[in-house]
Amino acid sequence: MEPHWKEIIPADQYIVSIDGPANEGDLKVLSFLYQPLIGPISISLYLTLKSQIHINRLHSEPASHYYIMNLLDLNLGEIYNARKKLEAIGLMESFVKHDGDSREFIYILKPPLSPRQFFTDGLLNIYLYQKVGRDYYHRLKQDFSDGAINIKEFNNITMPFQQVFSSSHSFSYRDKMDEVDSDTILPTRVEAEPITVSPEFFDFELFIAGLDEAIVPRKSITPDVREVIVKLAFLYGIDAIQMKNIVMRSLDNNNEVDLEKLRKTARDWYTLEHYNSLPKLIDRTQSPIYESEMDVPKTQEDRLIRYLETVSPRQVLTDVSDGSEPAESDLRLVEDIMLNQKLNSGVVNVLIQYCMLRTDMKLTRSFVETIASHWARKKVKTVKEAMELAKEEHRKYVEWQQNKKNEPKKTKRKNVRTEKVPKWLEHRDQPKEAVAENVDIELKKSVEERLKKFKK
């Protein structure tokens, strides 16, 4: 993914457009249903862009990104990241036109889903449930619901149009009615479209090949079923083989796929596999504003930095364990650090590598949290900053670790053991210039296999 400064600069102009007038309930839906998923900055960007369009108009006057940066008091990287979230969740479409060295953007704002669409979406509602918890989720659902009025015992006395009005033909009208110009549009309310997930990541050919035609007829895999399958595969991380079994358990008496049963079966499979938990909506990788500004990694250290910037902490734990599923306790610890200490995923990846090799391939909560809080206070944002700080403060971290070991049993004889540290941290007592000269050789052995996996 390109850094934001290659995609957009403050001087670039933009116009905001909207498909039609807003619904009165949109603000409540955005605040209570979308905001927990994409954060207040994205919602603030959406509402600010929308406010630039005057009443009864469909688009705004041109403005530069300097303007929106000053309005929101945000840097361009934060605005770019918020824009991507709005695009991904279906609240915005972005278009660009290149004119020499300058660019012009059109941001088309989309209406949010209606409460009914949102709570039956099968993707966003699951993420919201996991985000706010069971009690608040049901409270939100209740706030957006209302009981239906029973009209069965009442008679319909509504008068039809033709019984109230008639059409007169007694006048002549020679002039043609004003015609609306072909390049103008009359505002109309556009229904929001549900979130769609690109099907490229799911092997549909393997999935179809594994189905028994006698049990699951091909005609039962309708476009609607196909869309739900792709969503569930993305949501729960289900591969083609596992999905085949889930679909087979979701058939009704007519050998057709029951969508509600399909969702429930997939959810039951996930909670069984992941100890009664539900998936969370997280950023796919570290935000581009914290990535290193290099086009192509040239050295082993560059490749390691790019690897740590572009994979999730879960993937790093999996790679360290040679492909084994990470322990639930390790995942919980990493999640707590990211939420409580507000560390970026790339920084957490460096922390995992450093701490696991310092503590004999185990993540010791007290040691990890101590270093994480130190990095949070130092406002470490990038992978390179984390690696540099680990080199500078290694002696201090060793002392912290030794003090923790010696506190319970002060009389115990110290064991002489060889320190295990990441290869990029060795020769830390040498001058920085010497470390830089040796880093290529040192990194080669420690990350060679991991980089092979990354390239694949």
C-alpha cells in the first residue's frame, strides 16, 4: 500500500457530492452503530464533509485539503486513514483526476445502512456485538426498535386518489413545460447498499468441488448464498473445506441453504474453535502514516522492517511458532497492550520478537507490559523507532528482568546463562556505526525463513 503522501497532498482540491437528502435518523445510526467500529475521527470527517454541501444542493464548492485539515485540526495522514475507513465500510466513494502535477478528488458520501439493514447485515452487527458487549448491543437494538401496531381489528377506510380528485380538460396549454437540463439531477433519497467483501481471497472452485451434488445441488448456491458465504469466510476466517461442512449442516428440508441457519452454524463453529469468543473488527495492518518511506526494501533490515509493518501481531506469533496457532493467553496479552497502551501493530510486532527471545520463547505478562508502558510513554510510533529504542535501552530491560527474578528469592544463586536476544540487537555495546555495519549479516539467519514466507 502506498504511503499517504504519494496518494494525496494538502494542496489537492476536492469536491464533496451526495446522492440525495439525508434521513433524520442517519446521525443516530452513525453515532451509535458506525462510530464504535470506525472511530470518532472517521465519523467527524464524514459529518464535516457533509456539512460543506448547502441545503438543497448535491455537491459542495471546491476546497483544498488544507481546509479540511484546519477544520478538524488533523494532519493529512490521519485524514487519509479516516477516509479509507469510510470507503471500506461503505460510507464514501472516492474518485481522482490527474491534471499534470495536480490532482482533483470527488468524494461521494453514501447514506448509512438503516437500523434494520445494520442489525441483519451478518458482518457489521457481529463486530458491533463484540465491540460493545451483549448488554449494550441489545440495548442499542432496543433503542432502534419499536413495537408494531396491530391493525387487524380495524377497517381500512383510506380514500383512493380517483375518488378525491378529477382531471379537467377544458383549458388549452400551448407552451411546453420547462424541461430539466440533461446535466442536472433532481435530489432523491438513495438506499444504502450493504457491505460487500471481495471474493478473491476465498477459493470458490475448491469449495464447489468439495460439495456432493446429491446432497447440495449447485442451484442452491444462489448469488445471495454466495455473498453470505464470502462474508462469513472473511468474518470468521473459514477456509473452503471448513465452509463445505458448514453449508451442508445448513440445508433445509428442500436441500436449499437456510441463510439464517448458515450464519448460526458458522458462528457456532467459530465460538467452538475460539473458546466462546467472537471476532473483532481491527485495522488490517499498521496505518500507512507510520510506515517507513521506502519504495523497495533493499537490505535485510529493510525487509524485516517492511515485514513487521505489514503483518498482524497474530501472524508474527504464528510465524515464531513455525505455523502453530498462537495461545489464547498470548493473543489476550497482545490485545490488552494494543488497547491499553495504544501501541501500533508494527511496534507490538517488535515487542513480541524482543520479549519472546529474552524470555525463552514465552510472553511473560509482567515483562511485556513493563516494556510496553515504557514505549507508550516514549511515544514510539514506528517499527524503526521501536528497534532503535530496544537497542538503546537493552541494558535497562535486562536489569528490570533480573530484578523481577531476584525479588522473590534474594538468596538464590544466580544461574549463568547466555542471553537470547533478536539478531538485530546483538553487538549493542558497540558504537552505533559498528552495529549498522554488522546488521545485514546478523539479520540474515534470524529472518531468512520468515522472509521467505512473507514473499510467498
